[in-house]
Amino acid sequence: MSRAKYLVTGGAGYVGSVVATHLLEAGHRVTVLDDLSTGFRAGVPEGADFIEGRVQDAARWLDGSYDAVLHFAASSQVGESVVKPEKYWDNNVGGSMALLAAMRDAGVRTLVFSSTAATYGEPVSTPITEGDPTLPTNPYGATKLAVDHMIASECAAHGLAAVSLRYFNVAGAYGAAGERHDPESHLIPLVLQVALGERESISVYGDDYPTPDGTCVRDYIHVADLAEAHLAALGAATAGEHLICNLGNGSGFSVREVIDTVRKVTGHPVPEVTAGRRAGDPAVLVASARTAHERLGWTPGRADLAGIVEDAWNFARRTA
């Protein structure tokens, strides 16, 4: 890609900041738009312009000088979405609708959207493909799916070139960016908190699943691999088409494998407590990334769990 100018909404958050960093490293100009409700000002990479504001107000800043938008701004806590669905419909759907209108008015015709595996809900088969049914089981997944439908309509009616990337479990760290959620809900940083002495133990929800060790299996992808997929998506976006790609490593690791890997990487004991299954937790969630390979030319290069955990551990120690 030649030098271009990009707006990154939600670029002070975990994934958005890593993607913004990769864009800058590739020689592009980047403007981050983030209201800092969940992102961190320190997460905005050096060299990026920063606007503190809501995506609902993107029309105030978006103009025809931008080549594309990469859209990460969203509320993303599954549990919170169940008790505060109105927040998710407003932020995720309302914000995306306003962004699409701003892009249309400004003549910015390329979009890469941060979607999610939560759009699929309970999987009907493994690995999950883009053609599988989308039956989200919570408002977070439902709002992301609604935005995907909205984007598809925009592509058909107005010639938008768009790629939706459906992530599975993102982990690891890159540069100054790593996972910082409040409250934390992701397994790897939770286990690392035990290694740091910030938690007494890690809860294992169910050890009687039909998997090799009885614990749930999930597909983990390094955040740097994820960022590279976004850059590839910019080059693959085609006017009038809404391309959807799953992003994962194509295999999975169990909860116990993650805990054991943290023990090996950190050298710390990680006490675990077995609890009952959580409602709605599938035994296995693994992605087929074949479409991303065929259409984006993308293959994850950092699929080693120990490497993912080591990067996350180094970040956790720096920010503890």
C-alpha cells in the first residue's frame, strides 16, 4: 500500500491501538478517535493524531482527506450487555450508523470493521465458518451482527467497500499495548493476575466437557497477527462488497492448557479452583480462517501459545 491517511475509531483501546501502531509502522498517517471511556490515552501510539470524542460525532472531523476508516469503537463486555442492553444498542449500533453517514457525506468509501465471533452464538459445527448460522446469545453479539447487516446494506446501496473481521480470542501484547479491561474478563490476563499475586486463584468453570482434559477449548490469536489482518483487509476491500472473514489460528487450547502454559512461562504457581459450568459456554470454539487466507492472503504467524502468553506476561509486569 502507498502512504495513506486513516481514521481509527477506538484507537486507544487494546486492538485498535495495536492496529494504529502497525499502520504507522507501515508509513501511513493515522488519526485516532476515542472517547477514552474504556481506552487509555497512553495507548495512542506516538505519531498518531488524537481526537478525544465519540464516534457518534465523527462527522465533525471526518472529511475527504481520509482514505479509509478502521472501526473499533464499541462497548464489548458480554456480561454488561445483558444488564445494560440499551448502552450497547446506542454505542455499537447508533455509533456505527452515525459513522456510516459521516463516511457517506465525506466520500470516504472504505471501511474495516471490528466484528466478533459472538455473532455466531452457540456453534453448530467446528471449526466455525462464515457461512454458519449467526444466532447471538447476548446483546453484545446481537449489536455487532446488526452492524454487519447495516454495513452490507451500505455496500449494496452506496458502493461502500467493507471488510468485517470476526475475531475469536485475542491475546498477547505488542509494543506498549496489551490487555487492560475493567473489569477483566479474559482468561490469559486473569491467570496472569494470579501469577502476579493480584488474585488468589483462577476459577475453572467446568471440567467435564467432551474435550481432551474436560475443560473448554478456545481459539487464541495474537493481537499482532490480528493487526496484520486489518492491513491486509484494507487492500482487499472492493467497492460494493461486504466481505466477512473469521480470524483465528484454526486450532484451540483448553483452559487447563492456558493455565499450565502460564505456570511454565512465569515460573509461578497458579492455584486453580474448579467451579460448575457457566450457562452458555460451548465446549469448543474454533475458527476456520480459510476465507481470510484466500481473500486477504493472511495466515497467523504467532500461533504458539507460549509466545502469546510470554508477550502478555511481559506487558502485565510492566503495567502492574
